Amino acid sequence: MNTKQKYSYMVDSHAHLDLRNFNRDRKKVIQRAMDRGLKLIINIGIDLFTSQRSISLAEKYPLIYTSVGIHPHNAAKVPPDYLQKLEEMTHHPKVVALGEMGLDFYRDRSPRPVQREVFRQQLRLAKKVNKPIIIHDRDAHKEIVKILEEEGLPDSKGVIHCFSGDLDLAKKCLEMGFYISIAGPVTYAKNHKLREVAAAVPLKRLLIETDAPFLPPVPLRGKRNEPAYVTYVAEKVAALKYISTEDLGRICLENTQRLFSIE
């Protein structure tokens, strides 16, 4: 892998550049992403505060668009009027999705009943405003699918971000209309399951992401992740697909634009 390789087409469909991890050098991080060939970054809200910060970031940089939503870690902290505030944010022209939302039964930072209710409420809002959804699923695969089936999806569907399930789950999500997003763990030596999924997902339903500042790819594990490093993910997935990284980047950029209705 060439750490300095620049591509003509590249995208990071899920990053958190508004977080304090980037307070010292956010401008340089974004410039490095552009220097590597990124044409689009979707920055993701995880509560009301970060959602608003993400909108402000998107207003400043043409290549950044944003989502607004409540991460399951923050479900227990929402104010009574949070749905109204999220809905108001969705009217901003650079807000292209609701999320990330979902369930996290690995860390359990919010009580599970609260996670479920806030997830369901956001799904209903997404259908009301017809925005695609960004799903966070950690150690909650069966219940995520159950709730999605019970609540239904917006017409614009959505993406399972940082996919961590097996091939059977991937097939189920594809049947429901979701895109599958692959992140840095696809480069980890022991993650054969994710590489199997990445190889099997149809190119037209595939996204790539960093989840920056989290989940840095090999050979950068232990360091802060950033959007420029999505090229490592692209290179690995392209090899699994037996296509060029340039083609993989272009396809994933087009998929991200189509999912989030970005011209």
C-alpha cells in the first residue's frame, strides 16, 4: 500500500471530524483528505451538539455533507424535544441522512430499553422526513433486524455503517434495501469474516468509510484515524473485488452520492 497515493475518485462515507480529536489540526486533516483524492466526506452526528457542529463544518467545506442523529451511547441523555430539534436540522440543505442510530449491546452505555425506544423514534422520524438512515449495530444484529422489520424503512433506505456481521446478515440487509459500508477492520489480519462479506457485497451496494477518529486500518493501528486513510480500505476491498482501487473509489463515490442524493 502506498501511503502517498492520490486517486482521482475517493470518498469517506462516515467520519466524525467535529470531535475534539481533531481540534488541533482539523483544517490540515481535511486538506490531507483532499490531497489524497477525496471528493466527498459524510460527517456523522451522534447527539444534538455534534449534529449541530457537523452542520457548521459542512457549511465551511464544500466536500463535507452531514447526518444528524442520536448514537445509542447517547440515548439516555436526550432532552424531551430532541426529535423536534433533529427534524428542524434535517431542513438544512447539507443534511443528507438521519443517524447514526441503532443499538450497541457491547458497551451498553445507555440502558437497552432506552436504546430501543430512541432507535424506534428516529426510524419514525426518518420515514416522516424521508431521509436515508445510518445504522450503528454492535453485538445487536438480530434485534436490529427485528426493529427494522417492525418499524419499516424510509423510501430512501440507508446504510449499515462499519458492518460487523457475517455473510448471512449482509444478505438480509441487502434484501431490505441497505448499502453495506466497509471500514478499517477489513484490513485486520484475523477478520476473515469481514473480508468474506466485502468480497460478496455487490459493487452497486458497497460503501467505504473510516469512522475517523476510530478504527484505523493496518498499518496505522494505534493511531488516530482520518479520512485520508480510507485509501487503505479502498485498496484492500479493491483487491478482494479484483478491480483497480481507482475503479473501486469511483464506484463507492457514486454509490454514496446516490444513497444520500448528492449531485
